[in-house]
Amino acid sequence: MGTGGEAMSRYSVGGSAAECEPGSDGLVLRNLLGIKDPAVMEAVERDLLLDLYQAIMGNGTPINRLRMKDLIGWHRQWLGSVYAWAGKVRPFNPESMDELISGFAQVHVEFVLIHPFREGNGRIARLLIDVMACQAGIGPLDYSAWDQQREQYFAAIRAGAMLDMAPMEAQFRQVLPGSTADP
């Protein structure tokens, strides 16, 4: 841990959200189900995320303007049966959320960097983009290219932190239907 300076405190986690499940060798966050195996926890989170997608997108794309309360509700609905802290936002600069501008790359990078939840921020960011894509008539995106090239994705997030959105825009060209990725 650091000296408690600004950079460390911005991303620090305390209380029950910082605890790991006893017997998990520090690999699984404390959870309401007593799961100790990381692979089992990954499968539970994945299945619950699929249920959340169905609940949100199953009856058509939500047409309302999305707000932070929607994302908090999604997070609680997704992980509320697993973690006591689900749907509880970590402290962060609230103006950061207000400064999100249109454009998938900008929204995705900003949300991931704000990192409002203890866990699941990238997946909620993907769900947010999928809803936005459906609202734009594009439909949910296929993120398999990101999953296969995780280092390029993380590099694009780091570039976005430096206000260079070109790498994330290239990432989105890979996952947007009918779009051509850069060579």
C-alpha cells in the first residue's frame, strides 16, 4: 500500500468490500454464497450477468435516458445475491459522471476509469454500451475480440486515461457490426 496519498486513496477499497472469502487464498471476494473457488465465482457472475442482460434487453431496448441510478440498479440486480456491497457506489468525484460525452469510446473509457463499483465495472460498462447501441439501432455488440486481445483493450483504456481515445475507437471498430477494424 502507498502512503495514503491522492492516487492510492482514489482507488482504495475499505470495509467488507475489501475482504476476501476465508479459505479462498485471497482469490475470491467475501460473498453471501460462501464461494471460495474463483472459477465457480466467475461462472456465477457470468450466469447472473446473462440473466441481467435478459431482464434489461429481453423486452426491447430501454428507451429512457440512462442515469447513474440505472447503472446502480443494474449492478444491484446483477450482484445483489452475491455481494453485500452490490449497487453501492464507491466515493468518487460526481462531476466525472456528468462529464461523460456521447461516443462509445469516451463513455466506456470514462466509466471504467471512474470505477464506481468494487467489482464488475467493465461488465456494467459493456452493458451500458450495449443499451446505447440498441438505442442507436445497432444492437448488442460482440466483445469477443476484446476478450481475445485483452492487452490491447487495457492499453486502450490507459491511452484513454491520457485523453487519447484513438486506441479505444479502434477497439470499438472491431466490435461494431459492419465496421472495419484498422489494419
